[in-house]
Amino acid sequence: MNVRLLHPDGDVGWTREVPPHAADLAQDLGLETLWETMAGGNAFLAEVARSVMLASLTDPEAITYRQRVLQDCLAHPAVVRQLYAVALEAITGERKVYRSAFFRYPAGILHGALEVMQLFLRQLRQLRAIAEAHADEFASEGFRDLFATFKRDLSEDYLQRVAGHLRQLQFRHGVFVSARLGPGNKGRDYTLRRPPTHRGGWRQWVPGFDRAAAYTVVVPDRDESGLRALADLRDRGLNLAANVLAQAADHILGFFTTLREALAFYLGCLTLWERLVAKGEPVCFPEPLPPGRHRFSCHGLYDVALSLRLERRVVGNDVDADDVPLVVITGANQGGKSTFLRSVGLAHLMMQCGMFVGAEAFRASLCERLFTHYRREEDPAMQRGKWEEELDRMRTIVGRLTPHSLVLFNESFAATNEREGAEIAGGIVRALVEAGVRVFYVTHSYELAHGFTERCPGGVLFLRAHREPDGHRTFRLVPGEPLPTSYGEDLYRQIFGEVGDVAPTGARGG
């Protein structure tokens, strides 16, 4: 049985290795906050959330498929949690089955597999019962196929037959094995036989009545060699059955493991959805578009990780950046530039794993790979200077780029003087854009930002952090070309107390 709740083509996708730059993504986008909320203190849920989010999908149909499954989960959270509990009980029950060193022999393997299969049989009956009760309430292809599989492959007749086979494999009346004599009168072709269905009734008690000739060997109590020889004969007969039953148990365990992993991701999404909705934040299912078209538009897009850390709601932004490969964000210090950049990266990661995003509306072309290149603080353990470290990180990113990637720059290449930084950063960005890479760039460098007004292949959208005439920040971005000031004087006066009415309102941005 396949679960297929995460991907229409089968149980693939989330187990892929995380990208090598995952640590940078987590640090720059605040992903740990997101995963901690989704996990609710459960380490397994956190690991699944991390793995699924970082294994981005690039097929719009696969993303839409996962979105519909998630919409079913949001509509029926109790049923989803019930399914997860059944899978979890099966897995934890299997781990409790005692296995000693003797379980490497056929008799031991058979005994352990029998115990596991009897446990699994109860869980499979519960899955079918859930499907019988709730299948009609679900609309997504993923859940409808899963419930159809439960009802078709786990019928009561089938489960009864499985239970009957398990009872026979207990061999309460001994093991029946046939064999042939081979060279040297050694046994060969050992075959496990079905036990007789009756014990012969009254005939077995009448001496000489219709009984086949047989030989009986009685092993004395202290004949250890004889007992080992007898056990060896029994194991030869049980070997094939033990292996088949163990493989069947492993197969069903694999099914429960996959089911638990898939549902764990959706449970994490449920928790995050409930947290944001309870806070009054808008959430929506984005429209994923094929890669390469440079489409990006949002309404009320906000930084989900920031919202999770604050008690109040955060400010969202409306941006239409369709058909431009480069978006340059400038403006006032602490005006929301870095926050908006994080919201862009988070929205792409959340959209491309099939989740909802923190916005009233969101639509964007999918990116094949997402990179962040943020300014790093001085690290005492650094073996190199900040400028060298920035260039080295950029070289690593360039080596992993694909044409339809997305790169988020946050005050990059500012560790040298403005003229050199602007020249080098401008050259890098233009080369990336010419190669088909989409770029969002936050900068305080007027020389760099202004340079894009004169020359940038494919066009550029300039956004500016809005500032009221009295210095208040609204944390909203508006279209506007770069200015030669970032209004750092506002913060200077605020900190030194010369102007007392410029305190930020709403959530703080970078």
C-alpha cells in the first residue's frame, strides 16, 4: 500500500537530502521559529517539518495536490489526528516487541513477526474503520485514494484470512515438515506443511484403526545434541515461512512509518495555521506558477516567523513585481526592508512545500533553488575578514545556482568601501539576472541602488521603506527609486533623546 499524501506519484520527495545551504536559509529566514511552532515540542514533528520544507517542489501540479490534501486536513483535524495516533501506536508497539539473540533463528524470527503482525492487524482494522466512517467527507485526491485503498485492500474478509494464517503459524500442535532424502541420506527439500484440520476424532484412540504407518522418535530429556538436531530440522522447515512473515511485517511497518511521516507534516501545518488564525493574521493558499516567468505579486505579505515571536500582528506589504527579474529595496533604517526580504523567502519555501503562506494573496513563479546572502556579524572564530568571507559565500552560491533560482541579498558586500562594494555587487547581480536568476536586494548603498536605474537587463522594480514626514516608520514598502539617505539621523535623535516623537509603531523591521 502507498500513502501518497505528499506527492501524487508516490511516497517520494520529503526524504530527499536537505540542500547544503540549509543552515544559511534557517538562520537568515528565521525557520527555526517556524519549525518549533509546527512541532509543538515534538522533535519528530520538527524534523519532518524541516525536511519537507527544505525539499522544495518545483512542479505546480504537485504543489496544488499537496495543498488540496492540506485543505482536507484543515477541514477535518480530528480525523487526521486519529489517523496519526493509529500509525504512531503501530510503530511504538512494534518497537516494544522483545527480540533476543535467539530471534536470528527461524523459530525466533517467526515468533517475533507473529507478535508484530497481530499488533498490526488491530491497527489496520482501525484504519479501515476510519475510512468507512469518514471517507466521503474528504475531497482531495490524496485522501480519497488512501481511504479507497483502506476499504479495498483491508476488507474484513481479507483481515479474517490473515488472522487465520497467523493462528496456523503459531503451530500450537507442532510443526509439520516434509523432506526428501538426498545424497548420503541427508535431508533435502524441506517443506513446511499445513497442519491437519482435525486430530482424527475417536479413530486416533482405536489401536490399529486406519492409521498410517509412522515412526516416532523420542528425544531423552538430557540429550542436548538430539534436541539441537530436532530444532535444526524444525528451523529448516520454518525458514521460508519466517522470512516471508518477517518481510510482510517490515512492509506494513514501512507503510505505517510513511503514513506517520506524511501526517506529521500536515499536523505541523495544522498547528501553525491554528496559531496564526487565532492571532488574527491572514493566511492563504498561494498560486504556484511555473519557474522562469518572473511572476511575483502579493497582498498583505508578512514575516510569519516575526509574527510568531510577537504578541501583536505584524505589518504586511502589497507588491506587484511581475516580469521584472530584479527587485531593489532601499529606504529608511528600521523601516521593514529585512522583514520584507524574509517574508519573500518564507513565502517561497512555504508555497513550494504545499503550505499556505502568511498573506491575504500570494502568487509567484517557482524557483528551482533558493539562496540567501546576508551580511554576517563579526565572528571571533572567523579565520578570514568579513569581505573575504562574503565573497567566499557568494562563490559557493554561484557554484550551486541554476537558471531559475532566487537569491535574496541583505546588505551584502558592504564590508568594503561603498564604491568598491557597489561595483562588485552590481556586476554580480547583473550577471545573475542575465543568467535567468531572480534577485531581491536590500541595500543602504545609494551608489549600488542608483546604478541599477541606469543599467539592468530585464528591468528593475525599486521599493522603498516608507517614512512619514515626522520620521515615523510604517513598515510598509512603496514603489520608489533610491534616495541618497537612509534616514539614520532619525535613529540617532531617537537614541540620544533630541527628538522624542519618532518611536516606531507596529512591528519593528530591519
